[in-house]
Amino acid sequence: MMPPCMLSLANTPFWHRAHKAFATKAGRLWNNALTVEISITMPALTLATLRTGEIATIVSIHAEEALHQRLLALGFRSGKHIELIRKASFSGPLQVRIGTTDILLRRNEAAKIKVCKT
């Protein structure tokens, strides 16, 4: 299963055939057309950059161990849908909703959570 921000171009006429070999982005050649598949990663945003009311999917959490464990305990897991409810002014906390739970996060903590808009 591909991550939520991956786009597969395996079945599109993207490659130029030359002597039955296919070139990849890295420049390597493959002789078997069935083994060629590229994935273009869409740019992942952080939770802090979302706008109010937007819904996204958590891609990854890049935090130190203590914060990572705390976020896991609160329900922040890869693949979960998260909604930004509101942003406090003057760099205040963010209110997010995971499922039916509302959580307040500092902006620097939210900046460590990579998301993909849905």
C-alpha cells in the first residue's frame, strides 16, 4: 500500500522506449518493462501550515522521543485524519481534532508533524 501522498505513474505512457530499455530518474536502465515504476512524492506540509477548517492525513512525526511518545498516546498516528479547528492569535496554540478528540498543540510541536491534504 502506498502512503497517502504518493502518486504512481506505472501505467502511464511516461517512458521513452529505446532498444527495449527503460530509463529511470536515477539514470539506471531496466530491460524488463514490468519492473519499472516511479512514484512522485507530493510535497508534505506541516500541521502548523494548514488553514482553519482543512482536513489532512498524518504522514509522519519528526520529533524527539519524549514528544513522539506523547503524541502517539494522544492518537497521532500515520494515516489518521486530522482537522485544524482553530489557530490562536500571536503564535498561540492550535486546536486540532482527531476523530472525536480535540487537542491543543504548541505551534513548534505542530511543525514537527508532516501531513498531506485530503
